[in-house]
Amino acid sequence: MYYIRGSKLKIAFIVNAFPKLSETFILNQITGLLDNGHDVKIFASSHPNENIVHEDIKKYNLMSRVHYLNLPKNFIFRFLKGITLIVFNLYKNPVLIIRSLNIFKFGKFALSLKMLYITINFLNKNEFDIIHCHFGPNGILGVYLKEIGVNAKYITSFHGYDVNKYPKKYGCNVYNKLFEEGDLFTVNTEYTKNQVKKLGCNENKLVTLPVGLNIRNYSFLKRSYDSRKPIKLLSVGRLVEKKGHEYAIEAMYEVLKRYQNVEYLIVGDGPLYNYLQKLISKLNIENHVKLLGSIDDKSLFQVYQKSHIFVFPSVTSKEGDKEGQGLVLQEAQAVGLPVISTFHNGIPEGVIDGISGFLVPEKDVDALADKMEYLIENPFLWSHMGYNGRKFVEKNYDINKLNKQLEIIYLRAISAY
């Protein structure tokens, strides 16, 4: 099969939960491919049932393109439903269905009936040119589909936890079959690329493709100081250990000893919400530090525009979980915010240290506080760093440019044989 540029591709995305507010990088790829005329279907393990949904979900009518595994949590119900699925679908392709039940070859994926459910999902859809799996574990599922006979070119994108935390839990050989059978692999940073290579992937199959954003949706605003208003610092990210929010809160406690006209807002929700709220109360800084929870896109953009400094204090979690690229850093730079982040995984590739922001060691509260104070004391740097950050993002993270690169990656996979 040869792909003629401009022709319409049939693409299947295999993802975890969809639509997930924190995974706009997947959404940006999907909408970009639709804009370029391709046919995209989405195969998701579950619906996250989040209260807030990205506006592009409705704009592109994406829910009509989603197919869920609908895998019951109760194994008895799952088994009974599985029998029903087999009875009503066996005639379509008995070989594929029987192969999906091979527990000796597919282990827990077959034993849990996940292979059966996703196989039947694919049976009911048209054939695909590309099956694009986001995150390594979904890549494993993808190559199992390939082995049972679902023909397509298989692309897997690695992002962060899948090359750090996941192999620690399941062993460094967990991706051996994926690396052997997968056609191509994308990584968001050179750091992630090196991690994937260490796990055994052939470098010739690896392509670095950052996740991007629609620049048009992030208007640049020159920052300026107004002594009548507080200086606002902002963080955006799930309230989980690897985001390092607690260190920024402790740094803010130090900053407030010298500067009172300062506010720190944290956007995001997650399991550490109560812990962080208690920390804020313990430090007696509730009047200056606020947890805003999850907010919609328009509200987030307004918060970006009203802020002066962006803080993203990522760390390595106790379980080994690490940040991948940290797309919110590019969002913040796109709107003109100077950023403060850490020397963590691929983050140094997404910030020009000393030019568009500052990087400090992980978990270093004093260093974080020092850079916060430096930018508070030198507001003339805000617009200068913000301008540098905007240009950097325009050059390297424009989703329109990156989606054209993605099409080339698809072309490479299709034309390989």
C-alpha cells in the first residue's frame, strides 16, 4: 500500500480514558487529522466521567467517533457478556475471535477478556490504514491485535509514565514484543527517546515528535507590573505527587515572608487535593494560595492572561513516575508568561533556561523561592522572557506543523513494505 499525499487515511486511536481533560495532546492530534481530511475513530478503555469537557469534543462531534470497551468490572458479568458477544459476532470472523481468547499467548489481556472485547470492537468497524496507540501499554494491546490478524500499520506514542513507572512495575522486558512487532514509535522528548532505547527499542523505529498546541488559541499578552494589583503566580496540573505542588507551596511560604502583594493559584484536581489544602492551612497562607480545582478551557485561558509568572515544579514520585514533556509549560510560554520549572526528564528541552524562564533542581524549595523572588523583584523581565517563550513555542510546538510531521510518520510506516 502506498500513501499519496492528500489522500484520506483511515486511522484508529487506541487510548485509555476519553475524553480526558488532562490529555489535550491526544485531542489536538485527532482534531488536526480531521482538519486535514482524514477519517479518525477512537477506541477507549473507559469514559472518565469528568465534569468539564474540552470544547473541541462538541465542536468536532467526537463522541460519535468513540467506541468503548465497556468492560464490566465484575468478572462474572464480564464473562457472561463475553459469551453473548461471541454468540452474536462469531460469524463475522471466527478465527480472530478464537485467537483473542488464547491465554497462553496473550496472558492477562486474554484472561481478563480485554482482547475479546477490543477484537469485537474492531470487527464492527472498517479496516484501518494506521492504528495509533497512545502510551506503551496500549501499544502492547495493539500488537496483540496485529498478531491475531487485525491488519494495519501500528504506531505507538510514549509519553512519560509508560517508560518510567510502568517498566518498574512489570519488568524492563515488558515491551519486547511491542518493539519487535510495532512499525514505528514516537516520543515527546529526546529524554523519553533515550529511555525507550534503554528498554530495547531499535533507534531506527524511533521518531521524536513533541506534543503541541493550537497557537491560535493562545493569544500572546505582554506582561506589565501594576503596584495596585497583586503579582499572580500560577500552576496548572493534576494534584499528584510528580507535579511537585507541595514544594511550590512551601516556596511561596518563604516568599510571603518578604512580599505580601503576591497570590499563587493552582489549577487542577486529583488525589492530593486534601493534603495540599491542609498544607496551605498549616502554613497559614490561605489568603495567598488557592486551589481552584478543574476549570474549563475558557476559564483557564482567562487565568493564564491574568497571571504574571508560571510555576511547574515537577519531581520524580516515590513510585518512579515522572513528567513527560509537560505541555502546560508550552501553553504558559505561548501566552507570554515567564516560567519556573525543574531539571526533570524532558522539561529542559521545553524551556530555554535563563531566556524564557528558569530551571531549578527537583524538590529544592529554596531555589524555587529564589527564582520566584527574582522575577517578583524584576518585572521588566516578564515581557522579555514572555516574548522569547512565545517565539520558541511558535517554532517548535505549533500543532499544525507537528500534525504535518505526524502525517509524514504515517507515510513512512505505510511505505515501509
